[in-house]
Amino acid sequence: MKAVLGTTVLAEAPKDELISIEGNWYFPPSSVKADALQKSPTPYTCPWKGECQYFTVDVDGQRLPDRAWSYPHPYPTAFDRVGRDFTDYVAFWKEVSVTE
């Protein structure tokens, strides 16, 4: 699967390596084009996943604040709910197209 913004592939991995959580595809950290993401200071803590790290997506002359996110230290109980460890996996918001 691919996460694409414009003509830039932000992440790419086989579907079985991704994790679907609440309708969003989370890509393994090693599959993400890290230089396209910049840490955002926006704070958020999910009640069941834990503290979230937002990122600004910066590619092709576009800067989209808080359009990607991950959980660097998820709550251990979240692993049971998701079925896998999703530490540092990255999901993308609507402007980023995720396709098979």
C-alpha cells in the first residue's frame, strides 16, 4: 500500500505490514519517508492509545500541519485492543491518499 500526496510517495509497505485502527492505515516506521515529516508541537492524548505525536507533511511545496501522526509510547493495554504493537507507526489524514 502507498500513502501519496501529489506525486510524492510518503510511505509504502505491503498491506500485511500495515495496521488498521479506527479506519486509518498505520504504516511501519521503516516504510515512511521521514524527511517529508516534521514534528509538530500540537498536543493530543488519546484516551485508549496514549500520547500522540503529530507531524507536518512538507512535500512538493505543500506544508500541511498535523496531517500525520503516530504514538511513540502507546499504552500497553492498547496493544491488546489493536492486536499488535503499533509503536511509531504513522497514519495520514485526508489530503494524503492511501491506496493499495
